Amino acid sequence: MNKQLVYGNVSSKQAMELENNYGAHNYHPLPVVIAKGEGPFVWDPEGKKYFDFLSAYSAVNQGHCHPHIINALDKQARELTLTSRAFYNNKLGEFEKYLTDYFGFEMALMMNTGAEGVETAMKLSRKWGYEKKGIPADKAKIVFCENNFHGRTIAIISASTDPTCRENFGPFLSNIEKIPYNDVDSLEKLLHEKGDEICAFFVEPIQGEAGVYVPEEDYLTKCYDLCKKHNVLFVADEIQTGIARTGKLSACDYENIKPDIMILGKALSGGVLPVSAILSSKEIMLVIKPGQHGSTYGGFPLACAVAQAALEVIEQESLVEKSAYLGEVLRNELHKIDSKRISIIRGKGLLNAIVIEPKDGIVAWDICVKLKENGLLCKPTHDHIIRLAPPLVITEDQLLEAMKIMKDVIEGLDK
């Protein structure tokens, strides 16, 4: 007999069975069902409360169902939701100005998902390469880093080195070059050899899906300088690292770099609906002319209202500063855990990871299941790494409570 439901119409068991029977098996979720969210917490259908330490892959930086964002959604939804770009609307231009002023760029191009943001940046980079740099037709190359994660479209997985993303999905896009991450010499060598045909270098300031890999301190600066030397666009994918997650507004801010193109998504809407954008200069952005790129929903009025409210929350609640401070607290607490199962602790702001050493048949997945049983949700990446990324609205007391759960669980494995 099912326990009495507190939220929704189906039990946790029924929800998992329904997904398994009627949905494609393209994810392997932790065995927990989420039915309600508020701030840094989520609840299952039976009413059990959990700390959320994934934040929907950093989409929910502002916390679940933030009232300021939900109020903006509700207000705009009652006035106008969608016009397509066949007409002007009274929200898009207003938000584009707000967004570009917020991040210090000249122009924005809005889309929906993060993957669309990356695709848009790839198209813009190629077009700029042909029309501004003078690369011969069909010769434009884009450079990516190994172990990247920019999405899962055919074009994007053409740049991936993850076999799971690529197996049996070919043939892939040509003119993609791949170099090791955090290796300036490899970029310099490639630009020296093929720089005349390279239009852009795409990089994550911190590689999130790869396991929160933080590069050397001056890595981005050196790469940026090389791009300038060879007239190559420096494109920063800040979809996961941007919007206060790492303790700066964007992770590039740690090295005071202004990318030629910045890609934003995820927390741009506070996790309320899909919104992405690329930011750039007029000189770059205006190579795209009417009819050459777009989306029915790209920059729709509802998205603009929600995204502006989401960015207002970041500023009003000082979430950049809060992320920086609480990140130090979190890493401090992790270092207090007395267990050889944790081999590495790394991160910036509230984007962190621990590398787990398998022991006694217990791997990262098993630890995440045990944490779930004790009221803390997180997820492994690449089998041996656990990412820790709570909503930025979490309080210090709440963070310490969650860290006590983690300490008790991990240390308890050795008892």
C-alpha cells in the first residue's frame, strides 16, 4: 500500500514506473522523485524533504520557485506569452538592453536552450570568419577542448570526446579541432599551424560536466591573448558557470576577460523556463541578417520577463558575493571530512566537486544514494566524481546542516 501522498497524484514508485514505461531511456536518474521545490529544498510526493545540491545543473541558482520570478511569470503570462519574431513586442528590446547593460556587451541574440545558445555561437563564429576574417568558403574551423560538454545536438557532439555522446550518432560535423583543456601550448601550436582558417576557440572557464575541472590561474588570459594575436574569436560557454555560480557574475571575471562571444543559459531564467542568449559586439553580431537565424520561441515575451526577474534576484540578493563566501565555507567543511574515500576537493564559489576513490565496492553512485536516503541530493559525473552545487540562496546554517549530512554519511562508510 502506498504511503499517503502529500504532493501530486502519483507516488514515487508510480512516477518512476511511468517514466520507465512511457519515456525514452536517455537518462539514468537517482531513484528519487521530486514533486515540490522551494529555495534550496525539494520534496518527494510522500512529503520527504531534501537539500538540492545539483540545482538542475546550476539552472536553479536563485532557488526553486523564487517568488519574484514566479510573480513576473504570472503577470506576463496573463498579458502576452508569444508573438514569434514576425512582429515586434514590448518586452524583447527592453530585456536585451537590460541584459547587455548587465554584462557589459553591445548586443544580444536570444534563443531557448543552452544547446541552442552554443549552436548560435557556432553559426555566428563561422559567418564572422567568412565575412570579416576572410576565411575561404567552407574552410572555417572551430577549436574545442577535450572533455568538454556544450550540449547534445549533432553539431555539438561533433566537438565532444565523450564516447557515450558520440557512439552511433555519426557522421559528424567537419572542421572541428580538439585540443587538451588547460594546455596553452596546444592552442598556440594549433593556431600557428592553422590559424588562418580558425574562426573561434570555444572554452568552458570551468569544465562542469567533466567534473568541475578548474584550469590554472592564467589559462583563460593566455588563451584569450593567443586568440587576439591570430584574429580568432574567444567564445566562453558560461551556461553552467555564469550568473553568480562561481562567486563572480561570470567565471571569466576571475581573469578580467571579456569574451568576444559569451553564451548564457540555465540560471538566466532561474530554472523557470528555457532561456539562453549569446552576447557580443555589434561588429560581430551584425553579420547575421534577417532570415539567417532564429526560432519561433527565441526571445519570446514570457521568457524576457522571467529572465529579467531572474537577473534582478541575483543583484537584489547579492548572490555573487554570497556564492563566493559560501563556497569557501563549503570547501572548508569538506576538508574536515575524515575519510580516504575523498581524494580531491575542487571548485569555485558554489560549483564544487569531490573525487571519490572506490573502496569496498562502494563508488560515487552508492554514496549519492546513501546521501539521498539521508536527505541530500547530488549526482555523480564520470562515475567517480560528485558535483556539489546548491542553490545560491541557501543560508550558511542550511549549508552547514547539509555538510553535516555529507560528513556523517561518508565517514559512516568506514565504520
